[in-house]
Amino acid sequence: MTAHPPKREIFDVPSATNTDPKGIVRAVDEYRTTPFGLYLARPAPGRTQFHFLESWLLPALGLRITDFWFTEGHERDQDFYLDVVSVTTENGTWTVTDLYLDLVLRCGRGVEVIDTDELVAAACEGLVTRQQAEWAFERVYATVDALAYHHYDLAAWMSTVDIELSWLRHPAHPHPPIG
């Protein structure tokens, strides 16, 4: 696998824009800053697979949690997509560095870790430090453990760390507790 540099994305709250890793600036419908993170909702023009997205940036957990609104015919078997990220903030601007590892969450059913090969290749080529790679692996292991412990119920896990995520189309507890 050929490694690529980490993707960086800018969430500029004062200007209500989101600059994607390719440098495309997009208007944001809603930003919401909370003590635990930043919420974003925006259309996804030019994307075939999905037409809208909602994301939460959770710096303390090292995660970006996204709900993609898939276009008919492009649906995926997932409820949320989690990116392992590092986040910095300055003057209302949040800069996110994607650390390659991703998790596909199927609420109440399971979680799948993907793109491990990308992180390993980037670390081998010096595009991320050993410390960054170790931190990313620690984040993904902690996330898998927490989700498994809470029966893959994102809201149940978040409630144990005093985080309440709100979404435009997902209820707080989409699946009844198991047990």
C-alpha cells in the first residue's frame, strides 16, 4: 500500500464553513459548540454516495462521529462512521487531523475497524510519528472496548462520559438496552 499524508480538515465556526481535505470550502447549516465538542450539519454537494452529513468532533475521545445521509441506491450497512482524529482549536476554528483508523458502527450489532493498513503504511513511511500511531491504536482499542461493553449502543456509552449527542434523524437511544 502506498501511504498518503494525514488528511486535515478545517471547521471554521465564525465563518460557518468547513474546508475539506482537498481544500474545498463548504457552507455549514449548523455549528454547535459544547463543553465536550463541536457539532456540524451540512449538505454534501457533488457527492454521489451521500447528500448530507452530521458530525460530532470529540477531542477528549479522539473521535469524529459522522452520520452520512446516503443517497438511495448507495446505502451502507452502518449507523455511524467514526474516525480516529486529533483536534486543535484556535479562535473558533477547529483543525482535525485524521489518523487513518476508522470504525463502522452498526448500533446494537457490532463495530468494525478499518484502514489499519493505512496507518501502518503512514507510520512506516514517517508520515506520522510512532507516538501518533500508538495514540491512534489506543483510541481505537478504547472505542471498541467501550462500544462492546455498552452493546454497541453509542448513546449508552456517551452517557457514561457525560456526553449527549443530538442528531437530526437519530433518537437518543435508537436500540433498546440488551440484558
